Amino acid sequence: MSSRKQPKQVLEEYFVRKLHRKVPPIFTDHRKIGPRDISRHSKWPRALRMHGSVFPKLILPTTCICCWSAITVVLSERVHPIEIHPIVITVLGLVVALALNLRSSTAYERYMEGRRMWSSLSAVSLNLSRVIWIHAEERPHGEGNMDLMGKITCLNMISAFAVALKHKLRFEPHVEYDDLQDLIGHLETFAKSAGRPEYPETRMRSCKRIGELLRIPMFRSNPRKELKRATCPLGNLPLEILTYISSYVHEIMDNGTFLLGIAQTHAQNNLETLHHILAQSERVLNTPLPLAYSIAISQITWIYVLSLPFQLVHLMDWLTVPVTTFSAYIILGFHAIGNEIENPFGPEVNDLPLELYCTNIASDIAIISSKAKPKPHEFVKHPQNKPLYPTSSAGSASWFASDESTIREALRARAATCKGAVWKRQCSVVSAPCDREKWSFHSRAASSTSTAWDEEAGDPGMPEIAGTKTKDL
């Protein structure tokens, strides 16, 4: 009898797919490629970690530089002495430093801009879902079930918008992906009419496999090949999903189930913001650093690295080889990092974990829709509701029996003593000793005031610090 998977495991397998393609296991192992899982904890020192490092990309370049340095030393010792003034190192080093600074600053700016966009996407998606779930009424009798299913479908489309945007930013224009098909398979879109995506071959030649493992540019696949192979219009899937969401909002406004004016305004503003995020993401994706800058920075970097052994050989002899190799690793490493994070939406290890962001959005939307609209009288009159916390532990029933002037006077007292009371409660649950001198004055005021209100409200008062009486404070 096969064991059933836990709901959490099923949800992770459904949403968290790294490449959503049928490729060999060595290329789908999340420990080797794909944006890193920030929830995983590694005990290895950062200097010894390989996952997330650019070391695999630098194996071949640094090996070539090492051989080049050795050849230079041999030529200098056996053919003709090579002597170049060290001032050249200073001049070229300054130019390379400026070039790498431009490369790193522009790449990191794009990386953070992409993160800000997805942070806004998460906030706007949850806000729109909350507004629709709470303020869209459900009509009685048979129409209520239709209204409920409509709200659930709309929330699913909001979650699908984030997933579709992720695929669009990774040049995956189709619908039939594991995390997207079940969400929008019922919608008529251009991407659905375009057919299935073309999966790469499961068998690769050995040279291509080795080239991809070493990140050799000549063996790298074109990320836009799915767009170029398409024979039908692919459309704009996130924009089409927004159209369906807008149609639903218009429908509930017309049928009288979405009447609150401010809620309508919030919904329209959130839809406009989602469209703005889509446009801004495409701008970051399609506007890299100008090609002339990229070519010049690469050329300057390589010229410096290749000329370095000629400037060191007459000073260091065979020590030129390790010194040049380590210097090349550092310089080419910063250059490789800038190239990798320039597109923050890609499938590289150091790119943004878009799968995690989509999973969080879907999970939070599921939490919003897990309960019906809360009724205020149920949680306001709940016996465990403590309105005057932390200065009083009395329940709501005790305060309902008091008049308005007593409650307002207690609120004024809480404003004056709340800080000390919070410190007292927090220090009562920690094992380390507290700085009593810092809050002794506030604790005395909080103790005297809260005791009076608790006695009047019929509450035994706040708990004391373990092993310490209030009067001792």
C-alpha cells in the first residue's frame, strides 16, 4: 500500500518547479541549478560553498590564464627577458576598476528593481484578493453559490497572473506548464491556441553536456528559442489574464454585489498597478546595459588579465603563475556576477527565486479565501478578547459592563503606562536577566495603574516576573 503525500508536500511539488521541462535529472536537480531556495540552511562557511558560486563558470577561463602565465614565464626565461614598467598595472587597474564598478552597479540596480516589482506584485495581488473576497457580496439562495465560485475563480486568476508573468519573463510563452495549466486552462488565450511547448531533447551529446556544465557561452542555449519557433501568435498571457479579472470586476459591479464605492476604486487601482508592474518588468527584461558598454567592459577586463603576467614576470618569476591566476579569478568573478544578475528573472542560481514568490502569493490568497467574511460582533464579544491589553487582562465582558467614561479613562492610563507594562510582560517570558534599571520607573507606574483597573474589572492583574515581586521593582 503506497503512502499518501502530505498536503504541504503536494503544494510544494505543484508550485515549486524549477524549469517546468522534461530534461535530464542532472539539469533539474534544485541543488545544482535554478534560483536557490532561501528556506534551506547550509552550515558550510560561505567561502567553501559551491551552490551559488561563479566558480564553475571560471574553471575554464582561469585554467587558460594559468597556462598563459606559465607560457609567459617560460618565454621570459628561455627566449627573451620580458620587462614592463609596473606603472602599467596601476593605469590599467584603475580603468578595470571603473569598468567593473559600472558593470556591478548597473546589474545590482536592475536586480533590486526586479525585487521591488515582485514585492509590489505580492502586496497588490493580496490587496485585490482581500477587497474582492470581503466586499463582493454573496446573494442568497442559488445565486450565492455562483457568487462564491466566481470569487474563487477570480482569486485563482490573480494567482495565475504572477505565475504567467514569471513564465513570460523567462521566455516561456505557452500555457501547458505544471504550475499554470490547471489555473487558466479554461480561459481562451493566444498562448493556449499556440499549442504545446517544445521540450528539449532528453539525450545530449557529451560535448554539449560538458559545455553546459562549465557554462561555456558557445554551448549555451538561446533563451528566446521558444519565441522564435512559434508559428502562431503567442499573445501576452499576463495581459489577457488581467482582461478576464477586469471583466469579472465589471460583472460584480453591474449585478449589485460589489457596491461599496471605495472598494471599487481600490479594485480598479490595483488592476492598474498590476498592469504597471507588467510593463515595468518587461522594461527591465528588454533594456540591458547597452551592448557597446558590455563589449568594452569585457575587452578591457580581458586585456588587463592577459597583460598581467607580462608586468609581473620580471618581479616574481614563477610566482607570476599563481598570482595571475588568483587575480584573474577575482576580476573575472566580479565580471561574471554582473553578467548573471543583469537579468534578475532568469533561471540562474543567483537570480530572483520567482517560484518562491509565486508560491507565497498563492499560499496567502488561499489563506484569505479559507474563511468566510468575519463578523465583527463575533470577535469583538469573544471571551478571550482583552481590549485594554497590556495594562489589563480583563475580558471584553467585564468592559462591556463598564460605562464609557471608565473605558476612556482606562485608555488614557494605558497610553501613559503601556510601555512599562509591555516591558514587564516581555521580560517575564525570557530566561536572561533584564535591565531593570532601564524600566523600573515605568514598571512601577504600570503596576499601580493596571492593578487598579484589573480590580475594578474583576481581573487578577498582570503576571509578575518569575521570582520577583512587583513592589521590589
